[in-house]
Amino acid sequence: MSGSAPVAPPATDAKSALRGHLHLGAAARANGETYLARQSFRAPFHLSKPYWDGRALHVQLVNSTAGILAGDELELDVAAEAGASLAVTTPAAARAFMMQSGAARCCQRFAVGEGAWLEYAPEALYPHRETDYAQHTRLELAAGASAFFTDQLAPGRVGRGECWAWRRLRIGLEIVQEGQLLLRERLDASGAELARLAAFHGMREAWFGTAVIAAPGIAADAPVWEQVRALHRDGCLCGVTALDPGVWIVRLVASGGLALRDTFAALRAALAPVLPGLQADLRKL
């Protein structure tokens, strides 16, 4: 993972553990279309057939196994090269299963080239009982790059009465623009610790969401930010912070999975008029 150190301890050497990777590079043709210039993947990762919709190249990332198990080491490296337009989604939630010993980790790097567009919109992460999982993400933005990068965290398998039951969860995020570090943060908490944070917000089940928005053409006082702040309401808290001119981070805390999904859809709709890449239909929102 260039420019960053993993936040997880070494994973176990269990024979069943996976060393999976996904490397993607999207480039622009002379006619403006985007295509996959390079790709490499190994289980548990699998790609659906990409398609160009006139605005973005859509790639759906599939985990072909049941989920993340102890000892798994996963690596994602996704690049939208200069002038390219790429949208990456997942069809289902990511599940980190119970780990009686050891841990699993995932290192992710997303690079957006000059004048390129990247949307990354995965479904939520569900940490199961007694799981120990670490995920580190680095988002690199070149000059004039635009992006809508999202992340969601569920409190567990709520439908089965399993809430805040994981052993340890570490989630790190770095945002770099033109080589300058804008943000470095890390969550390191047990389920019980995050349950106390949810209670602070008055929620028994809190679903957490983050959106990083890179939009060089949008001013800090643009009317769209009032629309975004208006998403703050009963059942869903919303906060907006400017990290640097043209780069914002939006935090969401919702009382349920549907509330979080609906708020992300509303956020996307509010930004679509000023971020044309969001006018593409992801077929899941």
C-alpha cells in the first residue's frame, strides 16, 4: 500500500485464509469513453462485466465467498486515470464473521487522476459476534480530480438480535490531495465502546456513514451545502466539514439501515446537479 502503513497486526496463518487482491486501472479513450486498461483479481474478489452508460464505466465488485474470515488478508487498488470516469459498487453487504482467534485485514487504495471521476459506493460492513477486523483506506486525489467516496458500518446482525457484539474493529482513513495529507483518522473500538457512542446520540442501533466529496468546481458557500445540512433530522444526524478547498467530508449517524440508505440517496441526489458523475444510475439506490 503505497504511502501508508497497515493498521492491523499480522493476520494468522490459517490454511483456509485467503490472500485476495483486486487491482483495477480505468483509462479514457480518445472519444471520451472509459475502459478497463488493466485488471487483476484473486478470490474472494470477482468482477461483473463492466459497462459504459455514457457517463461512467460501471464495475460491480463481488465477494464470491460467504464473507471475511480469520486470517484473511485482502488488498484493493483502484485507479481512475486522467480523464477517466469510473463507478464501483458492490451488490451485497460485506460480512466479517466470528473469529475465535486471529484477525482479518483489508488494505485499500483509491487513486483519482487529473480531471478524472471516481464513485465508490459499497454496501455496509456487518461485523459479526467476536470478529476482529481491520480496514485501512487511502484516497489519493490529483489536481482537478472529482470523487464521491462512501463507507457504511452496521451495528451488527440486528435482525438476529446481535448488536455491538464484535471483539475489535479498526477502520483507518487517509485522504491525500496533490501529495498533501488532508486527513488521517482511525477508529479502534470494541462493540461495547461503539454502543456507548450510539447511546450518546440517543440511538440503540446506530448506523454510521461517511462520504468524501471531491468537487473542485463547487464553492464553500454554494447553495448545495445548505441542502446537504438539511439532511440533519430526527433519526439521522448529518454533519459537513470542509477539509480543503474543493474537498468535503460528510458524517452520518442513522437510527436504522433504511434511514442511512435513504439519506445517502438524498445526499447523492442533492449533489448530482453540480457533480454530473452522480447522474449515473447505480441501479441500487
